Amino acid sequence: MTNEELAKKLETLSELLEITGENPFKAKAYLKAAQSIRAIPEDIRSLVRKGELEALPGIGKSISQQIQKYVEEGRLPLLEEIQKKIPIEIVELLKIPHIGPKTAKILFDQFGISNISDLKEALFTGKIKEARGISSKTLSKLRAALSNKELSYERMLLNEAEELSYRIREFFGKYHPEVNLMIAGSLRRGKETVGDLDFLIFGADSGKALSHFIKRTGNTSSVVEGEEITRVIDDKGVQFDFLITTEEKKGAALLHLTGSKEHNIRLRQIAKSSGNRLTHEGIFLKNGKLLTFSSEEELYEFLGLHYIPPELREDWGEIEAAKNGTLPKLLCSKDIKGDLHIHSDWSDSSASLEDLAYIAEHMGYEYISVTDHAKRLMVARGLTLEQLKARNEAIDEINEKYAGKIVLLKGIELNIDKDGQVDYEESVLKEFDFCIASLHWGLSSDRDKITERLIKVMQNPYVDAIGHPTTRLLLKRPEADIDFERVFEEAAKTGTLFEINSFPDRLDLPPRLIRLAKRYGVKFIIGTDSHSVSHLPLIKYGVTTARRGWLEKSDILNTFSLNELKDEIKKRRIERMKRYG
Ligand code: DGT
Ligand code: CA
Ligand code: CA
Ligand code: ZN
């Protein structure tokens, strides 16, 4: 049993409580407990043993009793009780866009639907024509969502796919250390969502190791497709593709299985134009002879191209750039000198300022910016003026204590209201080192309105950056309808920075818009939007997303040293004051 497993169970419990709708506070309490358990480094079992459970934030008496039972007997009594009323699998439905707890309950009560395949069947065979409490508009949105592969629940978030891949790695590492495993597919390209996991395997007894894996995965249907790919589907419906190759062919195999398909097609055309044939085995020359490649680098070289990093392999112009030698020199994780979007326990995070300072220093950062929620976001415990004053003083104290080790910038995450105004007046704003402004409501108003709100807020001298600009939630909520051409054109004038939010369900800006923004001359920051210290490492997904947007170190302001960053922020504020002040 791990903390993560327990946290997942508590989350499921919270979702079930939401669906049954009996006690919304209880549902929230279990969610909070799950987050709390995820955030602590110690093993939950040892906390139970020491009787220290209730010292954790968000864990009271009744939750702690449940956890204790789980640690001791492997069961959550409350979960067992609820399961008598409603099947646990129903939480799957919540992954589908447009389905919240209420809709899930209606689907169950009226049609007995508790899983995705029943829902699909009912929607597409006309079993559900109308439902009391679900509009026909929602029903047609559901049909659309269930037929859209990119949006659908069938994909995983990047971090989920990565964690899953680690478990597969562990399995082979533990039982079959002689077998080599390489990750390919969209996961290797760092795509925001991943459909299935693709692996290369090679080395002695690869076939045997794979059979072992299939057996271990238990309840699986495994299909051997063609001659090369072995496809395994686990009991949750997650698909794993394995391509068995050899040491000397692994370069071509990795290139093939990493894709994207569009990128591969272009490479094949290039090979073909000189009369050769590129496959997952290598290059077949005109005379039928096979040239093998043990690395991708050699293969690109043979094709007359510079090496193309996986994140760029989408046929978005990288082939031309690799021919001309104009590929970008992509940003790296180690270029990041600080995280600029972090919440503390002064608003809705579980992390204290001191925790943040400590971890940030150990991550090798030079600075971080604590951007708590501003006043108007009540649900997230937005800060009043008095609280702000106290928080800023607390930051001063931490900065003194950690002098020479890490600097905490006084930040804020402002809310952009209906008219493009923010929570505080300029006399308050000027006290902040760094202001992010984000859209948190009114997301479905029409295109011109939202666009105007953004344009207006960017003219505020103290708004340094726009946070999670499209407001999308991956697999859940689409991008808001915004005219980004206009927004970026304006941002180039106002000098407003755009965030690349690293939280795995956001990854916002998306790569396509990053590239658009860069074309207008916009600069960026990367933030995690951390609500717990355990979120700080998520920065890597922001870096990956920036790389997929072709960004270089100089495009991103949190690669700058503290002094350079402060100068840059100041310069941009002064420029805005001159123009709009
Ligand atoms: P996903 O799984 O939907 O997130 O996206 P991918 O890119 O991982 O796609 P997947 O798993 O269907 O295929 C893995 C790679 O295999 C893909 O990126 C390129 C290669 N591949 C798949 N189908 C084709 C094809 O029809 N032609 C070529 N040239 N390559 C293909
Ligand atoms: Ca895949
Ligand atoms: Ca695949
Ligand atoms: Zn936010």
C-alpha cells in the first residue's frame, strides 16, 4: 500500500459521495484528505502507527478512523457502505466532459448506467432519447464528446501516462533486467494527452519477458497485431503496444514508434525521393539490401537532416528547419531559475511559506514567486488587504531567514473581472513584485467579450503576466473562445508575459498558441500553479510544453537571474505606464 493508492481510494470515495449527493461537505473533506496524503513525504502507515494521523491538515477524527482501517485491514468501511447503493465504477463517468456528479446520478437512477460502455451504447442506439434533468443539448454534446478521440476520456494526462510507464519499467527492471525497454509514442513526444503507451523492447529473451508481463497483467486481452507489435490491454482498458527489436535496429525502430505518424510519413517520402525505403527496421536500399541504425541520430544524418528532438516531431515545420539547420535550441529543465506561479497556505494551498522556501532551495532555484489568490476568488480563500499585509510581512521574515539561499517574491494571482479590471487598486498592486492575472469566471461568454477583457487587463501597468490563458482543462473543458491573434498583437505592445501553466490538466498555453504568440514577439513564463509542495516538480511538464512550442531559453523570463528578471518586470511596467497610465 502506498500513499498514492490510499489517496486515489479517498478521491473515489469523495466522488461517490458527490454523486449520491447526500453530504457535500463530507465529499469535500475526503478530497482534502486525499490531497493532504499526497503531499506528505512520510509513509502513511508509519503515521498511523505513531498515532499522528490527525496532525495532518484536513484529517479529522472520522476520516482518520477510515484510514486506520484501511492501513490495518485494507478496507474503507464507508466505501463499502456506499457501494451497496451505487457501483464504484460509476466514477469513470466523471472523466467524460459534460458529466458532473448530478448527471452521473441521473444516468444511474433513470437508466441504470454506471460505466462508459453502457453509456455509449445507450446514447448511440437511441435507448436514451431524453432524460429528466439532462438537456437535449447536453445529450448531443455527450454524443460528440464520446465520438471525439482527441477530447475523449480514452486518453490519459501526460503525468498519468508517465507514472504508468514507470511501473512498466519497474516490472521489467525487477524481473527481466537483461531486457531493454524504451519509451516511444506520444509520451516520448511529450504530448499533453496520451492515447496508449508504446514501448520498444530488445535484448535476450525479450519475447519471454513480454509473455511474463502479459500473464502478470492478469485479466488482459492481448492481441498480436501484424508481426511486430504486441498489444496488451489491461483491466482498466489501458493499452500498451510493444515492438520487439534488436540492438542494431533500435534506432530505426525508436524513430518509427515515436512518430508522430505525420512526421514519419515525411521521413519516408524523403527516403523514397532517393529511391530508398524507410521502415521500422531501417533503410532498404534500391538493391534490396537493409541498412540498420542503432541510433536515431545516424538515421537522421543519413536522411540529410539535423537531429530533431521528439517534442518537435509533428510535421509542424521541423523537417524544413532540420534541412536548413534552423531548428531552435530548445529550452531545458536546468535553465529554469525559479517557479513563478505558486500558492501558499495563505490562500488555498497546503504549503507554508517555509515549506516552499525549503523545497525551492533544494530544487536549486534562485527565486520563486508566491502568487496567492486575490480577494475575489472566495472559493480559493482569496486574500483581503489585511491578510495580504500580514502575508507580505511573513514573506519578508522568510527572506531574512533564507538570505543567500532563496528569494520569495511577493506575488499575487489576480482575477480578471467582466470589464477587464482586477481585485485591487494600483496603490495596492505596486507593492507586488509579480502579478499574474487569470480568467476564473465568465469563461463561456462570447469571443469578443473575453478577448476585450484580456486586452483591457493587459493595459494595467501592474499586470505582468496572464495565467493559464485559455482556461482549458484537458479532457474536461475546452479552451475559452478567445481571439488570440488580437490578444498577442496587443501583448507585444503591452509587454505582457504569457504563462505556460505546468499543471498536467492545464498545460496552458497549448503549443500551437505558444508558437503563435512567439511569432508576435510575446515572451513567456513557466509556472506550476502549485497548491502543495508535491506539485513543484510538475514544472517539467511546463518545460516539455514550452519545448513543443519551439521555445528557447531566451523566450522564457524565469530562466533569467533574479536581477535580470526584476529589471525586465520593471521595464515592462514603466512602458505600460507611459502608454496607458
Ligand atoms: P496516441 O497514442 O494517440 O497518443 O499517439 P501516438 O503518436 O503514440 O500514436 P500511436 O500509439 O497510434 O502510434 C505510435 C507511433 O507509431 C506513431 O506515433 C507513429 C507510428 N505509426 C502508427 N501508425 C502509423 C502509420 O500508419 N504510418 C506510420 N508511418 N507510422 C505509424
Ligand atoms: Ca501511443
Ligand atoms: Ca500505440
Ligand atoms: Zn489559477
